[in-house]
Amino acid sequence: MSLEVYARERTQFRAKVMAHKKDRTVHLGDHVTLLFEDELTVRYQVQEMLHVERIFEEDGILEELDAYNPLVPDGCNLKATLMVEYPDPDERRKKLEGLIGIEDKVWVQVRAHERVWAIADEDLDRENEEKTSSVHFLRFELSEGMARALKNGASLVIGVDHPRYSATVETRPAVRDSLVGDLA
């Protein structure tokens, strides 16, 4: 949408996206959240960036699209933004020092199939020797059998197995159903 159109429709569009995100968000314990991205969540992020930065020229728009389009699933995978969340900045800094590599310890598992480990941060490295980032981008490559099982109602379990943080959750049916929409 142009900046003018988006300004008019922003409130309604934002409400639609926030409702959509509810069935694409998985909390792994108290401090890790996965937001599974799709075309709508990415379109919202691009529109917000264009709006906030007042980008209206084609080159700037294409730059934003190039940055965010890789987050859209391609039909055989799930893609998610991983957020490590500690409200207190001092606690967050200390925790991030101990959570190096957490992005490589996240997995999804379709019932009766093996775990699929995240492929993390393909765009750039988001950690150093001292700490990890509070935001990572993940991709989970699913086999045809896994996709078929999910489409047929198989349960989806998601977890993180880091030495300093672990959690496992079976997704609600509404979340699983939303993610099935990402699969061809």
C-alpha cells in the first residue's frame, strides 16, 4: 500500500494482523517466544517500516522487501522469529551471555516423526563470543510426510533444549492449523 493508503487503513490492518498472530505465536517457557511468520506478518512488518521511515521511493521499498521476504515460508518449511524476552535490561544482558547458541537448539516435531532442528540466522550472525542476540530468525525444513501428517491433524510439539534453558509445548490445534497454511 502507498503511505497514504496505509495511513488510512493502518488501524484496521494492524488489528487484523494482531488477531492473526495469536494463532502463530508459541511461548516456550517464560522467556522465549516464537512468532511463526507468513506473508501477512511480513507484509505488516514491511508496511510498518515504510510508514515509520517514510520510505516511498522504489529503491527503498525494494530494499525492505529484500530484507523481509526471506521470512516468508516457501511451502515446505516453517519460518519463525525467536525472541528471548527478559524485561529487565541487566537481567537480559546476563541471560544472553549464558544463552549463546540457543537459536540452534530450537526444534519442531510432528507426531510420529523425528525432530526438525532450526536453521538459524541465515542472513547474518546474531551472536558473538560474549552473548547472543535477543532476536533470531529460524527456518524448519519439513519432509513431505511431515507436512502430510500435519495436514491430517497430527500434533505439533515445539521445544528448545539449551543447557541453560529448556521448554517443550504441544501447540494448540488453532496454532497447528494456522501453520498448516504455510505448507504447499
